[in-house]
Amino acid sequence: MKYEKRISADGSETLYSKEYEECYHSIKDGAFQEALYKHVLPAFSLVPPKPHLRILDICFGLGMNTLTTLHYLQYQSATKSVTIFSPELDSELLLLLKDLRYPVQLQKYLPIIEQLVNNRVYKSDNISIELFVGDAREYIKTLGGIDIVYQDAFSPKKNPMLWTVEYFNDIASLMNEDGVLTTYSIATPVRLALYEAGFRIYEMQPKGVRKITIASKSILPLQEIDMEQKKLRATAQPLRDKGEEI
């Protein structure tokens, strides 16, 4: 078995991947807490209010970011409907989700997980979700008009192909000008890669969890990091695809 169940700090379950040698969520912050405070709340607070939002969830994993988004929709009034696109490389992982103990806040959405695992799509009057099983790098090239990106892949050390300048160039091209990207990574090579792809870089300290990075092509009401100064001082380099020149 290449996965092990782990209990995170808020009592919600996550999985440890033996292949990547990482958990899908922060044990210290809590799986549900991480999804809510590192991704959903920051994104919805910073993207301009719209009746419909198009969201890219990289990667689907246990579905925590997607389900937490649906949970949060109940508590705000601006957004009436969402379309969520989410790639996931590991089809074997998806078969385990029916046996995972999800947070009580998300349990009403478990039939959605079942439909996604079985059919790869879910649709209702105000929710549309597409689960793509395969290469995220190829999948994102088919998308456009994205308002929010949850950049939540395994770490750059373990899964560098989803953190490079070239990858973020593709992300930038599919996002709206006022779109917002959230990520747990505060690593300098990641921020430099985002900056090289045309993003402004911000840091946020959400309630009860560790710092996160926010990226957008637009000016946000946050303290912006001076990436030109960062480039001068940093010993690290932005992550790039193999074979690409620095």
C-alpha cells in the first residue's frame, strides 16, 4: 500500500504518500484548516466579487480544497455559482477516498466525491466540477478565464514540474487579469518562478496557520514583496523545466 492514513491537528484525516514521502496536508495546521485558511478564504477575500467564479484546484488529491470551497459558498453572498477544474495524476488514490473520514463540515458533500470518482464530472444548478485524471501540465493548456488557482501540489522538492517558470507561464496565460493564486509555499525559488511568469508576489499570515504566498497580475490590498530586491539578494534561482536556460 503506497498510502497511510494520518490524523492532522484539527482532527481531520489526510494521507501520507510513500511515493512522494509527504502528506497531502499539513499535519500541524490540519487538513480542513489548511484548505480553508490557506486557500479558500484568502482567494475569496481577494478576488473581485463575481456571481460566477472559475477555479483551478491543483491538484485534486483528497478533494479537500474543492469541498471546502463548496462549504464556504454557503457563508457568502457575492458568488452564486462555481465551476471547478481539478487535475489528479493518481487514479489509484481516488479509489481510496470513499473510505476516508472527512471533517464533519464536509460530510454532506461526500456524494459529490463519489460521483467524481465514478464519472469524473459533477453538475448541479450552481456547481460544476471537472476531475481530470492525467498530466496537469497538459490539462491546464485547455483552460482559460480562471479567477482563482489553488496551487496545492506536492512540494517543489518532491514534484518540481508543477512549480517552474514554464508551468507558471501557462498558469498566468489561463488566469484573468484580476485572478488570484494561493499557495502554501513561501520558498524563494517558487516566488521567483511566479515573478518571472509575470505575477506580483504577496505574503499573507492567515489565522491559525503558517504564512502563505499570494500571487496576482493585479495590485492587491496586501504588502507586496519587492522581488527585484529579492533577486539581488537571493542565492536561490527560480525553478525551471529541465533543459531550459536560466
